[in-house]
Amino acid sequence: MSPEDISDIATTKRNVLTIPKLRVDSSNWATYSDRLVNYLTSKSLKRHLLGTARKPVQVITRGGAFYKQGTLAPLTDEELEKHEDEQDDYDQKQASVREVIYQTIDNSTYLQVKNERDAASMWKKVALIHSDKGTMYETSLLTQLQNAHYVEGESMQEHLASMVEIKEHLADMNSQISDESFVAYIRTSLSLVPNYRSLVTTLTAAAHESGKKLTNANLIWHLNEEANSTALEESINKSNAALVAAMAKAKGKKGKQSKRKEKQCMNCNRKGHVKDQCWDVGGGKEGQGPSGWGKKKAKKGEKGESANVSQKEKPQSNDSDDESENCAMLAFTVLDDPSALLCTSDFQHEALSTSHSNGIIIDCGASAHFSPD
């Protein structure tokens, strides 16, 4: 029968005792072997495991009668019955020991030991396979415990849990680590991180003053608490730093906006930009404004915002309000009748075409002077 589906704990039929299953790496060989021997002793099967149980003498047949090997007298019916009972009892106990071993070893070991002649031979083969591996594994675990080191930034809980697990595996192999030794292993593992040195020193001093030894359970609890407090403090500091950065960023944006509002263009006299950024005529970005901006600018110019055309007031009258209009004055002579012409700036071309070579253009406040000559 293959034991590959047997769980980690092999349970007896009556569920009175449980035996740990032997691990493939032999890490629990010491515990396993002790528990198995103890269980079989409780069932009066130890002699069969160790090979000290007496096997019934073999019975042979001769001339229709049954003889014990080495005897001349045939067995009576009562003696034969007794012999068969003894043989059955021996075979049953051998099978019981084999079954316990089968249920508590891995499939690879099972295939190596299943053909041994009796339970004792099987047990010796199992011990031969796993006892040496168990010793090597024990040495490996002790080395891991001695070389364990906590690195800043790692989880303290995981580090200590790993060390406790190694300690428990060693205990399974009958290699007990004393509480005092385990505390020393933990302190050594923290040697690369000075942050916890003061805590350990304080706990050691307190234990010395109280006359009690520092236990590994007490040390582990305080280290985990200190690690949790440090992690919480770092989290709060990160949150505060992020908040300060966000506030500074918002303040910077506000400052930029207020600075932008304070700017005034020396080209168009508008606020919010400087001459190099101006889209107006003469600006650093002349003609690069968004679509429709020029038309909007032209409409504003019609209302009197243009800097390139002078303004002239019209004479007041009782019938209408004061109005101003851009204008140019044209004066010229026509033989005997001197004439003068007033025209708006929108009709400058008419003024030019009206004049002749003898005419003179008189500037009356217009921003541009012109003359046909």
C-alpha cells in the first residue's frame, strides 16, 4: 500500500494516539522515531520493531503428519492448533508494525523498504535512509539561526517568525535551544540595525534589576511593538510631507497667477502679459493670437482704442451730443477759388486723389503726414 495520500498526522484506528508523518527532508526524524517507538511500545509491538520478538518454529509435513523443524515426534492436534495460533499472532503483529511505518513515511521511502523480510529489517532501513539526513539538516538549521540578520526596511514580524520556526524545527529533532540562547541569537540578528539597540539594552537592564531573565517571548513582543510604532511614524511623516508639498504647489500657482495679473504690456498697455508675448502690432508675437482675436481688436479700435489714429472733437450743437471722429484736413488751390476739404480717415485715398500737383496737404493733428508732392 502506498502512503502518498496519508496526511501529515497518521492516526491510529482507535484515534487514541497520533504519530507525526516523517518529512521528506528528515527534519523531524528525531521526534518521529521517538514517537513511533513510544506508540508501538504502548501496543506491545516494540519487540517486533527492534527484532527481539521470537518467531514461531517452522512446521513441516512428513508422511501426512506435522512436525516442528528439528523434532522427530509429530504434533498432536492440540499442539498444531496452538502453533497455528502463535504463528497468526506473530504475523498480525508484524503486519501492524509494518502498517504504522507505511502510513508515516513518504512514497519514495516506502518503495525502498517495502520488500524487507520483516518489520525490524524495514525499520533499520528507514533509520539508515533518514538518520544521517536528519543530522545534516540539524546542522543546517543551526547555521541558519546563527547567520540570521535583520535588514532595515524588512518586516520585523517576518524576521522573528522565521527565527522561531527554525527553533521549533530544531526542537522537533530533539535539539532544544534554551530561552537564554535564543535571546542571544535574536540580539545578534539585530546587530546591523542600531535603531533597536537602545530598546534591547533597556529591556536587559530592566530584567537584571528585577532579578529575572529576559525571555524570548518578552523580547519578541517589545521588538514587534517598536517596529509597528516606527512604521506608523514613518507613514504619518510621509503623509505630512505630501500635504506640505501640495500646499506649496498650490501657493506657487497662486503666486504665478497674481504675478501674471501685475504684468502690463508696454506695447498695447494691457495687463496680464509683456511686450514679448503681445499679439498686437509691434509685439513679440504679432499676428499669432487665436482666430477671431484680430476682429475683436478692430471693433475695439472703432470705439477709440486705436493708438495709430488721432482723435478730433466735432463742434458741439444743441441737437446732438459731443462726438469725436478721426479726420484729416486737405487744403488745395483751384485757380481763382481757393478751397479746403475735410475728410475722415477712412477716406484718405479720396483726399489724395482730389489734390493736384500744386495742392498742399495740411496736417491738422492726424498721426500721419502725407503730401502728393
